[in-house]
Amino acid sequence: MSPILKTCLAAAALALCGSTALAQPAAAPAAPPAAKPTEYVTVPLEATLNVSAETAWKKIGGYCDIGSWMKTTCVITSGKDGEVGSVRRIANRVDEVLVARTPMSYTYAQPKSPIDYHGTVEVRADGKNKSKLLYTLVYDVANMASAEAKAADQARRKTQFTNVVNTMKGIAEAK
């Protein structure tokens, strides 16, 4: 074998072996950031209505009907009223997006809420000319300072929305 061929083969072997020896395994993907802890609470509220579910829903089931229950303003700022994806603004300060809907319920979320706040309004048939109004709040209390603060916040919301449910009941049952 010629000296040039020997040199070329040696160089090729060194390059091959060297590149294999120097090759590093691919770096593992970076671990995702640790998820912040969550602690969801639920505030379930219910009222018996002395009207059919259909009658109640016609009176209180509109997406911006919340303005009359909470005695404030409500305007649709994006999308079509009552369609999933529409956004309502309450009291000129809180935006809520409609994230789910059935014939007699809807769920909304406050996308910019630091407590990941959601609510569901539902009316269910419950016998002849009777129905149930269900209003459920779900939100994250993990960032609240103490167990006492969490309990106080939940109690405040329960009181506030019990009043809202009672207003809704009055509207639904009005002749």
C-alpha cells in the first residue's frame, strides 16, 4: 500500500473515530417550569323556582342578563351575544368570555383573573312548573395569605352570589 494511501486511510479512520468519540448525546430538553400550586374552591348555589325551566331561562338566561341581576352594566365587547367565544364587560371593568353553552346553561371565565375565576349558570326542570337555578363559582385561592383569608373570601362570595341568585329568582318568577 502506498504511503499516501496509508496516510489517507489513517486520517479517515482518525476523523471517523475522533468524531464518534467527540460526539455528545443530544442535550435533554429543558424541564418545564414548575407549575404554580393551585387550590380551587367551589361555591355552589341553588334556588327552587316556581316556574318552568323554559320560562326561567327566557328571563334570566341571556349572557348580559347579569347586568340586571347585579344591578350594573353589561355590554358585549366581542363576538355575538350568547355564542361561545363572546366577551361581556361588566361594570366597565371586568371582561368575561363565554366558554361553554347548553340550551339552558352557560359557563364563563375571566381570562385575566389572578384567581382563575369561572362561573356556571344553569336552569334545570324540576317537575311541573318548577325548576332549579344553579349558580356555581370556581376559583383558585392558592395565592391568598392564610386559611382565614381563603375562608373569608369564600364566605363573601357566597353571600354576594346568594343575593344574586335571589334576584334572579325574583326576575324568573315575576309575572
